[in-house]
Amino acid sequence: MTRPVLLIGIGTLLVAGTAAAQSMHAYSTMRQWHGETRLTTTIDFAAGTIRLAPADESILYRLTLEYDQERFHPVSQYVTDGHRVTLGLKPVGEWSLRVPSQQQLGQSASIALSPVVDLGLDATFGAVDAELELGGLQLTTLALRTGASRVVVRFSERNKTPCRTASFAAGAAELKVYGLGNSRCREVRLEGGVGSVMLDFTGAGTTDSRVHLMMAAGELTLRLPRTVGVRMAIEKSLVRFEPKGFTRRGNEYFSANYGRTERSIEVELTTSFAGLQVEWGD
Amino acid sequence: MRSHNYVALALLPSLLLAGPSFGHDRVGEDSRAFELIRSLFRRAPFPLAHTHRATFAPGHTTLVLHLDNNSELRLTLADGRLFIDDDPVGVYLPGGGLEAAWHDLVAEAARLPTPAVVHLLQTWSPDSVPQGEARTAKSVREAAESVDAPVFTTSRPQLLDPAGPGGFTIDVGDLTDPVSLEPLLRQAARLASAALRVSVPEGTAYLGDFSVGSGEVVEGHFLVLKGTADMYGSLRGNLVTVDGDVVMHPGAIVTGDVLAYNGQVVALGGEVTGEIRTLSPLGSPAAAVAPDVQTLSPLVLALRRAAGLAGVFFTLGVIGFGMVIFARHNLEVVSDTVSNSFGRSFLVGLIGQLLVLPTFGMLVVGLILSVVGVLLLPFAVIVFGLLAVLAVLVGFLAVAHAMGETYTRRRMALGATIGSPNSYRYLLIGLGAVSTIWLAWVVFGWVPVAGQVIQAAAILMTWLLGTVGFGAALLSRAGAREQFSGRLLPPEAMTDEYLWATPQYGVSAIKRPAAKPPKSDS
């Protein structure tokens, strides 16, 4: 009796297992560069892995996707008037609370953006593993919002144009930003949730930076270049902060070389429960 | 002989489940069922070669197949050796028969479509070559056999006549959302033949290879089915290929958008002022698009759901057996709580569900407000989550246990001989009973309206049982609070043996030794 029942079960499992539908699709879209001077890019990516890097000079933008067509819909809309493009992957149907499946996390996107146009970049990520290489672009503004994501942003090369603002909003995320010194951003903003954030201000830039940080209950690490003068104004509660290399005056902390360097960083930090660390780099 | 019976039994579910779908199109459904069974024994799909490149250079001749998993298969003959992906795997005599045959093959590959090249490689067997070179050729064949090719059937180039009013129409004037266009393109690919009539508003449909010559200027949108679009001249409109590539040659201009469905856009030069898009299903041969959920047959749908149900049953069974082995006492106490206090368990379970999130919030806030608590927060969150899941799981299994126990005891009370009435049996019977509710949905879930009603009923019943189990687990503190299950009866009356083996009524009950009266203090 037991054996037939077992075999019936195995048979059912095998037969139905092969009947599983395959809904993964490959999608790509690109636009050649036809002399445009600026591009406002909005990226909205719900779940999966995403990579972003500079494109060839002949390309204005390119998106390559592998996605689950049952649950997601690729987005690529270009508005010629104003040179605005929206790229990404949005959920199909109404908004609902969903735990991404393994297949959705297997989704991937690769985006390449022109290095010869003034670029405004506004990216929103859901449950995403993201690596963004923004070095070598002409980035004028950057806004990055992340949900339950792991995001690494790099400015491996110097930004080709001064950047007004780089703002980051990290939820339950792990966010690491390397080489903000190369970004040439005059203002850096961070709203951190309960995740871990690392901001690395090293790089070859000479632009003074104002940094506004609000961190709720996560872990914040600031990597500061030794050659730059730093002033930190901190409003904190329930946080112990005794950074090395700083002199304290009230709620303000000054690096030893503050006021005597070509480049300076002014940090305003508000936090309640966040762990705060400062590292010195070159 | 017996084993054949078992195999037949193993396939029985598929035949039984096929029942509802057999009807007006018996032959089609039969072949689909056999295709399904055949798919059991089919090998895993190999990567598809979508393009290839042939290279002649001093000292080496190379053929590269570009695969859809972003890798490539590189076959090179150089310096008397065959390299596959840069690994030496065979030898040949420079200037010999194998090298000459390889040169012929690569030259042929330069003008053939990729599927034909894959086929050439898979059947490549040069004549009159020494044994060592024959082994090298075999290595090439074996490497090529690990690759599939799209089964494009390039048709004789021809213009397709437009369909009549209300006929098959594909509007390729707006390509901003190719996904919404995909069903139509897929349909067109399936129907593609010289007899197909399809209308393209402000455009033209072609079957087979299509080209715009150098210096030529054409107007309107073009839909090319099962063919490559070679662009040398100018097109003022959109261009769409289905099961074929778009090749932009130097000097070509397309002033609209380009879409290759199930194909590639090969940019050798030229200019596209609009968007260049590609879209294709992954993991299936290019011409055979897998059905999506909405178009699954009732048989396949039922089989998928049956597999899911079997998986859940198996998983719960394994967890339940583990509990019987390692925490039998707790399981039995929760199970007794379900049996003896069903209504209270349900109420407690209901209230517990409502209070889970507020409790969690209070816990988090409480911990955050204390310095030590902040450190404990991550652990507390994990532990809270685990406890909640554990309570639901243990409760649900306890309900199954209680159902099985009740059923077994009743049968025994009616005189049935049960081989071994134990917790394993109770669990299996209980889980089987719960699965039966869902089995109805598995079999009849495809029926319009009734399917949804059955599904709703199954969800409701499962939620009810889960709530009762959750409540029982809370009441009995996951089986640690033993006395609860006996709160309405004296402790000795709570044993299974007492309740089920001791007659409560009739002659036997009268002859039963009377319980000792409680001692009076006076």
C-alpha cells in the first residue's frame, strides 16, 4: 500500500514540476546619442539586481532587463521635449504588500548612461542589490531612494561637471557610497532609517561640501579624507560619540586642519539612536 | 509486472486530473498529455546560440557562437591544436584534411544563419582524416551538442496582403510599450505563412527576409515576420521584426522606433532616431513561446496545483514527524487543548492575531527606550518572529493531530481494528483531511466561479483551523502548560486512555469502579 502511494506522490510531483511556466523575459531598449546636451533620468526598479555604468559616447542610454513578466512590467519612456527618460521595472497591477520571490530576485537590469550629457539622476529601488558606477559621467544632481536594498555607489573617476546635490534616502538598507570627493557635489544629504550607511568622502575633488545627515536607528560610518578640513555639528541623543582627530567645542567637532585646507567639509548630523563612526582615509 | 503497475499508478493522477479537460478536442488534449509525460524525460535546455562570428586570421581560424546566457562557445584551430574556449582539446596536422575541412566549414558559416551553423557543427565529420583528427572532430561535435539554436524557419520573402475589415490587425505605430504588443506578435509568429492576412495601419507586413537597399527611401511602418530586416537605406517609420533580426548597416537611417521580438538588433552602423528595443522570452526555444498562467490548460493547472499541495503536505508531514519525535508531549498537550477547548482556542487565536502587530510594536518601542534594549532589538525581533511562526505551525499541526486522533478513536469505538494508533497516524490522517479541502480546489479550481468559491472555502477553513491551533498553542503555552487542557475535568479524566477506552454509558459503565470521593475536611 505504501509504495504505490509514494509513487503516486512522486509521479504527481514530477509531472507537475515540469509544467511550471516560464515567464522570464529579456527586454532591452536604447537610444543613440544625437547631439543631446542633457538628460534627466528616472530609474524605478522594484526587485532584483541592477548595475549602472557610463555608456559609450554613441549611446544616450541603454537598458537591458531580465524580468518576470507575470509580476512586472518594463518601463522605458523617453520625452523628447526636455530630454527626460524613465527606465525600470514596475509591479503589474495594484500596489500590494509582497515578499519578492526567488525568481523576482533573479531579475536583473543593466543600465548605461551617456557620459557626454549633463545628467540628472533620480533612482528609486525596492528590494534590490544595486551597484552604481557614477564616475566619469556628467552628473549634475543625484537622488537615490532605497527600500530593503543593498546599494553600492562608486565615483571611481572624477565627475566631469560640478554637481549641485547628491541626496540619499535609505530605509532598511545597506548603503555604501565611495569616492564622494570625486562627485564634486556641493551638497550631500542623507536620510537614513534602520540600516547601515557608509559615506566615503575621499577623492580628487576640490569642491567644498555641505553634508546634512539625518539618521534614525541605524549605523553610520563617515570616511573622511585627512587632507580636508572637517567641521561636524551634531545633534544627538542616546548616542555616544568620541571621534579621534577632532576637537570638541559644544556640539561641534573640528578636525585639526580645519580652516587651513583648500577643501572643507561641513557636516550637520542629527541622530537619536544611530551608531556613529568616523574613519580617516587618504 | 508489479513494477509496471506502480508506474501506471504513478501516472494515474495525471490521467485522473486530465478527466475534466477531455471533451470536445480529445485528440489535441491527448497529444498535450503525452507531450507532458514526454517532457518528464526531456533533458534540461541548453543555451541558445543567437548569433555567430567567423574569423580567418593568419595562424588561426575561429568560429564563435554567442549564447543567450551571456557566454560564448569559441572554437579555434591554431598551431596544430583545437581550442575550445581557449582550452586545448585536440590536435590536427597543419595543412591536413581536418584543417581544410574546418576552413570550408568556417567559410560556409560566414554566410549561413546561426541555426544552420549549429547544425553543421553538430554533424561535422570530415572524410578521410587520421584517427587523431577524427577524435578532434568528435570534440567539436560534442561541444556543439551542448548548444541549441533557435528554430527559425526563414520563409520565402513576400508581401502579406492586408486583412479585411475587422480582420487581424497589428498597429506598430506606437512601440513605447512592446509588452502589450507581445501577444499579437506571438500570434502573428504562430500564424505566419503566405496565407496570413494581416493589416498594419499606415504600414506593410512582410513574411521572410526584408531589406531596404542603399539609396532607397521607404515610407510607413514595416512588420517583418520570420525574417531578417537588412537596412542599408532609409525608412521613415517604425520597423518591427518577429522571429528575426534587424541589421543596421552603415548609412542606414530609420526615423522611427525599431523593435526586434525574439531577435536581435545588430548595429553595424547606421542611425535610428527613435528607440531601439528587443523583447524575447527566456529559457525556451525562440519559436516555441511557453504559455503563461492565463493560458494554461485545466490539466496543467491542476497538475501544478497538485504538486504544490503535495509539497505542502510533505513539508508539514516532515515537520510534524519531527515534532512527534522531539516534542511529542507538547504536541499532544496542544492537541488536547484543541479537542477540549475548541471555542476558547478559536477566540484566543483570533484575539492573538489582532494583537500580534501591536505587541510587536510595543516590544520594539520598549526596547528602543532603554539603552540595553537597543542592543537586544535585533535578537528580540528575530525571536518574536520565530515564536509567532512556531505558534502557528505547532498549532496547525496540533489541530491535524486532534482531527486524526478523534477520527481514529471513533473508529476504534465502533469496533474497527487499528494497527497502531499513534501520533504519526493521527498527524497523517489530520493533514490528509485538511488536504482534502484543497484537493477539491486542485481538481475543480479551473471551473469558472465554482473554482473561486471552492478556493475561498478552502482558505476560510485553513484560516479557521490555523486560528484554533494558534489559540490552543497560546492557551497551553506551546504545550508547556499541561493542566490547561484538563481544566474542565479532573486530571485523571484527561488521559486518552480514560476518555476513549473507558465506557461512559451502559452496563460496562455501571460496573466500572467508582471514583474515590474527594476527602472531606470535616
